[in-house]
Amino acid sequence: MIRLDGVGQVFDGREGRVTALEEIDLHVRPNEFVTLIGRSGCGKSTLLRLIAGLLPPTYGAVAVAGEPVTGPRRDVSFMFQRPALLPWRSVLSNVMLPIEIDGGEGDRGRKTYRDRAHALLELVGLTGFERRLPHELSGGMQQRVSLCRSLIREPQVMLMDEPFSALDALTRTELSEELQRIKMELSTTIVFVTHSIEEAVVLADRVVVLTPRPGRLREVVDIDIPRPRSLGENAHLTEVAQISARLHGLLAEKESRAVDEVRQ
Amino acid sequence: MKRRSWLTTSPTAAVLLPIVGLAGAIALWWLATIIFSIESYLLPSPSDVVAKFLEDPAYLLQHTAVSFLETVEGFLLAIVLGVPMALLIVRSVILERLVYPLLLMVNAIPKIAIAPLLVVWMGFGQLPKVIMVLLVCFFPIVISTAQGMKSTPVELVELLRSLNASRTQEFFKLRLRYAMPQIFTGLKVAISLAVIGSVIAEFVGATEGLGYVIQQSGASADTALAFAAITLLSIMSIILFYGLVLLEHLLVPWAQETR
């Protein structure tokens, strides 16, 4: 579904050239849930933006559904760390924004999408809030609206950039359960960036570990814990904890290696 | 802890207090004219001013209408020209660098210095007054609109990009809407300046308008008439300002809560 071949990204910063990503080869299968973890500054958000077509890679090839990425695609949605809702628009109207941008809302199309928007809001438990303005909602509810907005175009691929990181722990657990449920119902391919190891393990079919500066693929870990998974259920805690510990090791290990490299 | 007083919380008090303040000021003024027995041509009492107005209300109101029209026309013209100008400035860095210093320069010129020139160029009619109002209003409107559009959060801009929105959509669906509260801040500054602009223009080579009336009353030492005209000017200014505040509440109801 998503293919990255020898992708690299170099930024010309004020302090010279910074290599954000180097030699990334990654193949995400259709309907797969991949999480990207790494320390801050390892280029995981950059990687997501390359797939989204928000940023052209310095070298290498990025392809979605077999086509090279040249810009944002209609069947790829992007979800941000913050809800990014337009403050003057109602919940429903925020969800409908992508359709409005498409301009393809004939009377029939609008009706179909409107129904879809209502269905999505129901899916995340926001029925009855359609006409509210964003500032009237809690952070978790706002992020749910944002989730609905990213689903309205029926995307094949969802790219999520630490979407739950600004939320409190409880809301975060709730939302990650909801996301798994939605994923099972709608069958989309998801690439999810996070800096929380537990979150990465609970959500993913595969966890991709990136090393920082320059961002490289460190390891890809398969997660075979049966779904639906939850941090709130004992049954999964041991397995999640075991894998988390291993990932912890991986992330910490290259930190010491980086220190060695500096010493040499 | 002390309970918050009725005076700070009640909506009735919010309306009542300004009226009390105004009445107090007028009472003081009145008292001063009586106690110090000030000559009417130096400082007329409030009753003198009201009497002057009632002597020939049609005359003053007609001149008020003239000033009002000039002010509003110039103000609207400034919006019509200023908002697109801001849009261009935000859109193009080259244009911003090209035009911005020029705008600053024009804004730095004391407008009263141009008033006679405008008369030379455009005669004694309404046009030079409208242009004067346009000149004083243009800058604050352009600046506030441009600032507002530039302050659009990066993630919202990126969102629209990720949705493959066109530049036009980005401006109309996002930047312009996002700038609305700041545009209104600029408009409120501009409307007060607009009234000043029209009066300045009427001081020089005019045959009607409140500025003209004040000028004439100065020549004949009719201080009460000048005060009546000034009072009408302030009332006009207040009405225009609160008209904008009302419009803001109607158009940007989301802004009060989120900022």
C-alpha cells in the first residue's frame, strides 16, 4: 500500500545541512497498522509528511497504492497532534470541510456525505454535538471530531502524527481503543507516529523503530497480541510490557552507541 | 474572600455606569461655569450648548449628515481597497517588501499637511474629504488584516494543504476567516480616525460638514455652536464605534470565547 525505497531527507538549516532521514526502506501492506516510534528529532513526523505528499523527499521514491506521491492525495488523510479544528465552524461543518474543499458536493453527494458525517460522529460517541463549536468541547472530544474529519473521504491510508499525545492518560486509552475498533470496521491502512512505547505496542501490527539524527530504520518488530487490545485489561499487560521493555532497550541502546560515535 | 459587588457583575450596571460617568462629567462642567462664572464665549455651559442646538436643529443635523456620509464612504472605501492589499502583502514577500515602506511613509505624513493639497487637486466638494478619510483609515486596516492572516496557526494551514485545498480556498476558507477578530480591531481603530479625518478635511476649503461649522464658529466666536458641533461629532463617533462592536458580535461570535 505504501512503499518507501531508499528515501532520504536533508534540510538546509541555519546551522548547515541537517540529515533528517537516511536510507529508509519500508513497505506497509494494505490494511496494516504500523506505528513509528523514536526519540524526538528522529524524523518520524518528516517521514509521515513525505508519505502525505506535504514534502518532497530529497532522494528516493515514495509510492502510495502503486503510484508515486507528487502531492496530497484524496485517499490519504492526515491527522495532527492538535485537533486543528476551525474555531468558527460547528462540529458537523468541521467534519464536512474536506468534502467542501473537494467542491464535489452536488445535492446528492452532500446528502451522502452528511449521512456519513453523522454516522462517523455516532461512531465516536458525539451524536448530539453536531452544532456545537470546537471551544465548547473537551480536548478528547475535539480530537474525536478531528478523527471523523480524517475519515470523511473514506481514505485508504490514514497518517496520524502523535494524535493523542496532548490528551490525558485516560482519554488517551479510550481513544486508542476507539481507533482500533474503527480500524476493524473500516479497514484502512494506518501509519501512526508516537513517542509512547506502550501506545505503539497496543495499536500496531508492526512497530517501526527509528534512530535519531539521521533517522534510520533501527528495527521492525511484529506484534502478535490478539485484538482488541487494551492497556486496561490484565490479559494484555504482560505481553505489552515484555515487548515494550525490548523496544525500550532498542531505543536506549543506540543512544549509547551514538555517544560512542561522538567519542571516537 | 469578598463577594463580587453588584456593580461589577450586573448587566444593568454595565449600561448604567457609563451613563453615570457621563452625567457626572457634565455636572462638573456645568458647576464650573456657574461657580467661576465663566463667560459663555470662553466656555459655554451645557445648557447654552443644548439651547444652541435647539435654535436650529435642522442646520446642525444637515451638516452632521454630510460629515457622517463622508466618514462612512471613506471608511468603506478603505476596507474595499485595504483588505485586498493586505491579501497581496501576505501572499507575496516581494510585494510586501516593495509596498510596506511606502505604506509606512504615507502613514507617517501628518494628514493635515495634505488637506490643502487635496483641495488643490480635487476642489471643494466631497471627494477630497472622502479621500482624506480613506488615507487615515487605510493603514490600520491593511496592517491588522495582514497581521491577522499571518497569525493563522501553522497546523491549520498544513491541514488545508493536506486536503489539497487551492490557494484561493486557503485564503477564503481559512486565513480571511481567521483574521476576522484582528480585522475588527483594526476597523475600530480606523473608524475613530475616520471621524478625525473628515473633520480635518472640512477645516480646509469646505462649504458644509461639522468641521466647516466649527471653523465658522471660531471666526465668529460662537463657542456654543462649536461645542454643539463637537458634541454631535462625538455622538457620531460613538455610534459608529458601537455599530462595529455589534457587527463583530454578529459576524465573529466564536472569537470572544476562544481568544
